[in-house]
Amino acid sequence: LTENTVVDWISASAAIYNKHHIKNIYFDEFFKDYSYLEDLDFSYSLKNIGELIIVSDAQYYHDNNIDRSSFSFGKKEIRNRTYFVKKNKLSLKLFIFAATLKFLSNLLSFNINKIFRAAGNLFEMLRITDSR
């Protein structure tokens, strides 16, 4: 970015919060076993108390050692996104459309790890549409 930008959510690894503004806001326990998207959920809830701003000249390093290409991650990816969409009353239809595109992108990558991820995506999409 060439200038500071107001956003609706921000990665927790790149954020600094004033403790007085967030003292009564907590991470959702839903994300306790595997925390994928927990920072999105946390910061999205902050948009109602003030602006979240990406500072254009800020820098950070985030070492991400989580394996994101497995069948298990594919399931968690869809499960956590579904939860986020429902919790924030976003469009479930648009989410299903986007999740389908994500599944196809993983499947058509011709990368074996992403194909396993796509299988996890599909497994979880079928599970959540079956439970609706």
C-alpha cells in the first residue's frame, strides 16, 4: 500500500490494539482447537468500536508453520468460514458460491496436496449443506 487504508478486518499477527478499547472483546471459543480465521473473527468484531487501519509503511514477520494443504485443513477451512458467515449474518448463498470456487481452484490445481485439501472442502460443504 502507498497510503494508510481503513479495513474491516486485519491479521492479528500484524495488529496493535489499545488494551482499553479491547478489554471486553474476546476470541470466540469456537476456534480453540484449530485457530484458523480466529484473527479475522476477532478483528471483524472490532470494526464497530473504531477504525482498523493498515499503516502503509508498517512491517512485520509471521512464521506460519501450519500445514494448510491436508484433507483436515480443507474441512477446517470450510467449517470456520461457515461459522464466521453465520455468526456475522453474512450471505450464506454467496459463501457457498465462494466455497465452491475455492474447492474447484484446489481441485484443478493438479497439486496432490491441494487435491486432498479440495476433498476436505467438499466433505465439509456436503456436511454443512446436509445439516441446513
